[in-house]
Amino acid sequence: MARTLGLLFLCAAALAHGGSARTQPGQGGAQITIVPFAGTGRPDVGPEGGPTTESDRARRHTWEIWWSYNREYYLARRARGAPVTGVRALDDRKQRADLREGRLIDLLLHAIEDKDKDVRSSAAVALGKFGVSKGIRRALERHISSPPEGWPDVREGSIYGTGLLGLGENRRFLDTIAWDKDRPTREQSIALTGLMMDGTQESADLLVQHARYFHTSSKSGPEQPPARAEQERRRFAAHLLGFVEASGYDDFLWQVASGGRAWGVGEQAMAITALGRRRAKAYKEPLFRMLYGRGSDRNLARSAAIALGMMLGPDETEDLGRLARFVRDSRADTIAQNFGVMSLGQVGGETSVGLLKDLLRAFADEEDRAFVYLALGLCGVRSEAARDILLAEYHRADTEVEQGVLALACGIAKVEEAVPLTVRALESPRKRDTEGLGARGRFAGWAALALGFHGDGRGLPPVRKLLERNNDPFVREQAAIAVSLLLRSAAVPELMAILKDAGTLHAKAAVVVALGLLPEPTPAAVDALASVYRDDSMPNTVRALAICALGALAEPRPVPVSALLVRNYNYFVRCLALDEIASYL
């Protein structure tokens, strides 16, 4: 699907709820790959999980990359907020269950046999969220055993769906896949994810076995040398141990983090973030010492900055000051600097707000300041002081890059006074700045999405105008999502009318993504998406997205957008404060 989508910006909540879409990086686009704890930029691993290259490090780490990677997390939670139209939110637990049993299971079991591989993969992940069903389990196992030749996506999606079912009887099945050296590394890693989602002590012990395993088979191949496959499995198993609630794993993770028994930098980095996820404060001081590692240890320093952001609390004033000093000392390493800034934002509290305000004074570079704005946006969910800083900066901002990030930050924090500023900026004459019209186009998209986050009716007219008159695919997608956030279930007729007139793949996909964001599983929304899936004249990419969205309506539990993405080692590494923050959005 990556080749089909091209630059399409599809990291939206519809996909976050289960599917197979993925894109590649491009100007103004996004890699649909999730990075450390929904907050700090791309992980320090390459495309296949290995260390980044020098060219990777040379690329600029921008705020747009951070937001593109993490947008779906905030969108999925913002969709729970109050609608502009006054449409009453439903107590829909029974309605969703009835929808799954009555209509969608049969539809998705049909979709998993579709002629298109992306539709099949999307259906496999969506079905996995639906719970116990013999028909679902049989369908997934059949596609794991004998998928069509050349369709690895279907096999991967089916393995992931099996893990999502969370059935104890699947544990041995998933463990067997994870140990199978004849399977691609990706399938082994996805099976490990299934063990983590099982959530039992037995599965956690199996993850430890995989993390400990050192043995190079005599078998090898050009695509997957055995040593590389084993390293991948160890790395991923160490990462997943961060989500095990049972005690007794911290000491083992520290052994990995400190490099014992020749664990490589990749395994060390994942064990460090796992310790942060587990809030293993016994290792706080060693992690602070890691911040100042040199050379290749910069990979570990970046992971330590992430881990400390998950580990510290808002009242730990001295330690937050130490983290802020690390940010100031990391100007030569922008990735580490940005990780530290976003960690302060994830921790939140008035101490973090004060430290971030000091960093604004210290930073002159526009990109450096953009990360501080976003961090203040996270703090501003609960801090009036952070909201005041953002509003003052928004009044002062004179470039569209600054206006774009500040619009989003104010949207996250719901700074009510920022709404007229964003509306006025959208309605102002198009002007050229130092980055040309591209910056203006991106600003329009960010501003539209920010208005959706606010949930304020004043934002609806300019967002509708963008949908009617703007042909930029990025802007249209953000505007369509904003309409779904502003109107909720009442948005279905409007979005379907836009879909009917949409002339490009990008425009069609944008509408389907927006439909997947709707928080109420109304019959109108289900019928609309089912009709898109059944329409053979629709591009298969759009049909697959409709399956993603149907899965989201029936079960809104966020999952990675595709089987491929569960391998991104930091996808699940969320700051513990994020769920609390998101509940206020």
C-alpha cells in the first residue's frame, strides 16, 4: 500500500484503530511510524530496527515529524469530547457489541477473503479486536498458515489479530511462531507482541526467554542473517517487557540496559525505555548518568531522556531541573534535546512549565522553539500558566511555521482565546514567506486540525471553506478530520457528499479517515463505510481504509495502524501521564 499512497498523510485515528496503511516520507507528508511514548520524535533505530546511519542523524528532526508520528493518539482521545452541534453522546457499549455481533463480524470475515491484500490485512487486524469468536480465530489461523503467495501483509496482519484476541490458548501458538527461524523477522516480532498483549505471567516469562536467547543458527540467507534475526527478537522482547505489570523483571532489564552478556546498543536502548515505562525508579540515577554518554552512547542517552520522562513526577523539582540542564547541554544533538523537551511536557506540572518558559528564552531557532510550544501544549491541558504563555506567543508569532505549531499547541491545551486568532489567520490573504507557499499550505492544515481540537463552533465555517476550495491533499485531510471532530455523527452526510465529488485518491482517503474518527457507531456511519468497502469502483486503498474505520467504530481500542508498525519498538512506550492528559482533551 505504501507505493499506492505515496505522500498521503494518513496517520489518523481511523487507522490507529486497526488497519494496514503505511506511507513513506516525503515533502509535506509523513512516515506512518510511531515513535517514543507518543512524544519525542523518531526512534534511534533504522528502518529494519538497526542503529541509525550518519545520514539518518543528519536529517533535521522537526516538530512536524513529531506530530505526524503521534497525531493519532491525541485524535483518538479528542474524539471523545463534546460535539459542537449538541448531538448527544451515546452510552454505546451495548450498541458497539451489538454492531460487532450483528453486522460487522460477517462483513469483516467476508473482507478477509477479499481480492486485495490490503483489505485482507486491514480486516485481520480489525477482527482481532472483536474478542472471542471461533469463526474469527479459524479465519486468522488459516491466513497465517496458507496466505496467497506473495502476500506477507496478510500473514502479518493475521498474526497480529490473533495476538489482539488475547486468548490464553493462543499463547503456545504465538510462541511457536516467534521461535520459528524460517519465518521473516517481522512475523516473529509480531508474534512477540501477541504474547505481550496476553498479559499473563506465563507470557512475560516467555518474553524473557526470547530476550535472553543467544544462538546463531547455521542457516542463513541474503535477506535475514540469523544473527540479525536473533538480535531483532531480543530487542523487541526487551521492549515489550516494559508493558508487563507483574514485578520481578526490572533487574533483568537493567542487565540488558547496562550491556551485560554482549547485548547490543539496540537491545540496551529498548531495555532503557522499558524501565521508564515500568517506572523503575531504583535505576533513576544510572539513567541520569547515561544522559551524558559519548560517541555511540548517544543512542542510550536519547533513550534515557525518554525513560526519565516516563519515570519522573511533576513534583520532583530537582530531577526535572537536571533534565532541563541536559536539554541545554545537548544543543549539538538536536534529537536528544527534543526528546528532553518533550519529556518535560509529558511530565507536566508547574515546575515543567517554568523550565520550558526558560528554554523559550534560551532558544532562538524556530524548530527548537516549536518543540517547546508543543511541550507547553501538553502541560497546558492542566496548567493555566502554560496556556497564558502559549497565547502570548501566538499573539507575537509572525511566521506561518510558528503560527502552525502554536495553533496546534493551543488546540491541545484548549486555549479558548486562540480560536479567533486561528480563524483570522486562516482567512487572511495568502502571503509568501521565506519558505514559500508550501509553508502556507501546511499552516492551513494545522490550523484546521487545531480548530477541530478546540471543538468550538466558530471554527466550522473556515474549515468547511477549506474543504470546498482547497485542493491540497494534506489540507483537505486535516479539514475533513476537523469536521468529524466538530460535528461528530452529524458529519456523516456532509462527509459522504464530499466523498461523492472527490476526484482523487487523496481526497477520498481523507474522507474515509475522517469517518473512522466518529465517536458514535451510528447506523448512518456504518452504512456509509460499508458502502465504500463494497464499491468496486473505489481504489483498493480506500476500500481498505473503510475496513479500518469500521473496525474503529465497532471497537475504538487504539492499536498500531498496521502489522508492520507493531515492530516499531517504541510504539507502545507511552508516558504514564499521557492517558491522564488525554482524558482532558
